[in-house]
Amino acid sequence: GKWHMGVNCKSRRDHCHHPLNHGFDYFYGMPFTLLNECQGTDDPELAKSLQDTYWLYTQMIILSVLTLLIGKLTNLFPVKWKIIICLAICGLLYFISWFSSYGFTKHWNCILMRNHDITEQPMNLEKTTSNMLKEAVSFIERNKHRPFFLFVSLLHVHTPLITTEKFLGRSKHGPYGDNVEEMDWMVGKLLDVIDKEGLTNTTFIYFASDHGGSLEAHRGNTQLGGWNGVYKGGKGMGGWEGGIRVPGIVRWPGVLPAGKVINELTSLMDIFPTVVHLAGGVVPQDRVIDGHTLLPLLQGTVQHSGHEFMFHYCGVFLHAVRWHQKNSGAIWKAHYVTPVFQPEASGACFGRGICPCFGDGVTHHDPPLLFDLSRDPSEANPLTADTEPLFDTVTRRISKAVEEHRKTLTPVPEQLSPYNNIWKPWLQPCCGTFPFCWCDEENNTA
């Protein structure tokens, strides 16, 4: 499915970020992310506000060139042809420099790979659902006689909400609901294969989302990004509950009882140590591992999550910290940074398309905004020293935890820097002769 981590570092074929260079033995899916641009019908989604700014500057350059040209031809004011030509060439180069990154996203980034080979460029969205499902089923059938780890990262419930014709219009919740129904059907198909192959009681299955609903995702007046219930904020907002609190569903009939509900905070970082535990391995001892195995909690041998503190980042910036106070059961959340909503009371960043992590798009809080999530899960009423007797004690303890946490961090190169996000032709995955990249191996094979 969706890998979303990219492919190359220094050359088109080094594949340093590829799944097969990070412990996986087999890969089929999309190495980048899924965007409206992949469909080519909705508004651009990739750095929309940045694209709007680039296009505004391009229009200003065009207007300047036309003004000088008209002035020259009508003798309204003296200007040298050299200046007009230089400005026109600079404008053209400026347009090419940014449009090459954003204008050809569908062709460059919306691709499918099997292991190291590109099978579709650009990908055929109408067939992606069936292709992903066939690959996952085939993987289970090939590996049913030995232990296997299958990670399926679905393209569903993500804009542009690719939905096959069979499921269009089935839900009363519009395109998003249709997409959820198809995802449910796909998960059901995978569970059917597990059952059919007699693997039900020996297979640990974990289903979860990577984040809350995207509030800014709209098509006209239609909400495309899900709903976060009572929780504030949404996807890409640092620390607000609506962006990070998701349910998890576990199935293992041979070991875990059905129908059990656990109201304890865990993390997707727990998947790694859980899988290592299941496989009889030991997590690396040369670094701090932020996750904890879920098995003791799921089996009831412990009653509380191993996470006393959780640190919520937006990019490389720490936005909020959660403290699950074991002796009292209280769950405190301190926000050091929050996004500036546009419009102010909207609860989302509609003006920008996505909330920024730093700069003029965020507000810094000192002292932090403090909430007691056990009493105020909606994060509607920030506490103060006047309204909460424990305010100073809690904020000091959380501040100390942040200090201890930062000592465990090892600096690494910034993957989300502007330089790493611009298009680099020498790194572009391509089937065929660059820049004439096109292939459809899926249909050729079929």
C-alpha cells in the first residue's frame, strides 16, 4: 500500500528510503503519498498555499513584461529590449522551477512499484483497489505455511477518496462514507482469506488509523476528511486530540477474548515492539525505544498502558505533552504550541489548507495551555493557576519530563527541509527514458 517515505537519496536507483532497505522482504504499492493531483480533477492539494503564492508571483512577472512590452511598442516610455527579454527569461525559468515540482505530480509521484520495479507510471486509480487486494491475498496464500508479517497501508479514507463504481452512492455520508464502506469490504476480504486458510487462531490482527480526520479536506460544501466527534482539531495539527486520538481494533481468537474494551492510551509506536515480542525477538538495546509491547495490556496481565508520558510533535517541533498520572488516573495535556485557526473559530486551517508547525501560523504558550482530559476530553476549557490547584505542580512535572525526553533524542538530517521537498530530476523514479516516463506493466502482465 502507501509507503509515503519516498525512494531515493543521491541517485535514481539507490532506493535508500525504499521498504526493501528498511527490513521488508517484499513491497507492492505507492512509494509516495496519495493526493488530489493523482486524480487530476480536484483542486491541487500539495502545498496549495505555496502554489498559490508562486502563481501570484508568476502573474506579476507576466504583467510586468506585458507592461514593458506595451510601453516599448507604443513609445509611452523608453525601455531597452534587453531588459524585457531578460525579465521574460527570468520569469520563464522561475515558472519552470516551481511548476516542475507541482504541475506534474500525477506523472512523477503517483506511481506503483513491485519491489524495486515501477509497474505503473502514472498509476491507474480505477484499478488500484483490486490490485492492492490481489497482492495482499496472494501474499497470505504464498506464506500461509510459515510465520509472516503483512502490513497493509490502505489508500482509502484519504483524498481524493478513490472508490470503485460498485460502492459509489452506497453511503448516506457522501463520498467519504462510500470510501469507508469499500475499505470495510477490503478488510473483510482479507479476514475471509485468513479464515479460509485456517489461520484465524494463529494470526494477530491489528487495525488502526494513522491520524484523525482531515477537517480541511473539502469538495465544494462536501466534507471529505471524516469526523472527529467531540475531539478538537484534526489531522496535521500537532497535539489536538482530534488529530491524534484514533481507535484500535485487535483480533486474535486463539489468545485474546472477544468483546473486550480497553480504555488505555497506546501508540502506533507500540506496533514495533509488539511484533518483535510476538516473533520471539528482543528490541534493540542501543537506543531508547518509545513504544511498548501491547501483549500484557491485551492479555490483562497489566491494567495500565506503559506510557506515562506521550510527546506530540508537528514535524520536528514539540507541540504538546500528555501525562497519564498513574496514582490518580488523571490525564493531563500541556500544549506549548497550537496552530492559528483560519477563520479563528473554525477549528481548522482552511485559509492555508493545512496547519503549519512553526512561524506566524502558530501560537506559543508560556505557561502552557493545560487540560485535564479525564474531565475535558474536548479540550475546551484551559486550566489556570486560579482554577486548578495542581496547575504549577503538573506543569513543572511535565516540563521535567520534556527535559528528560530531549536527552534521549539523537539529531538527524532534516527530511522535511525545503531543499528535500523540491523536485530533483536526478532522483525521479522513472520507467522508460527520463523524462519520457510511462509504463503499465500491470495490464501487460494481465
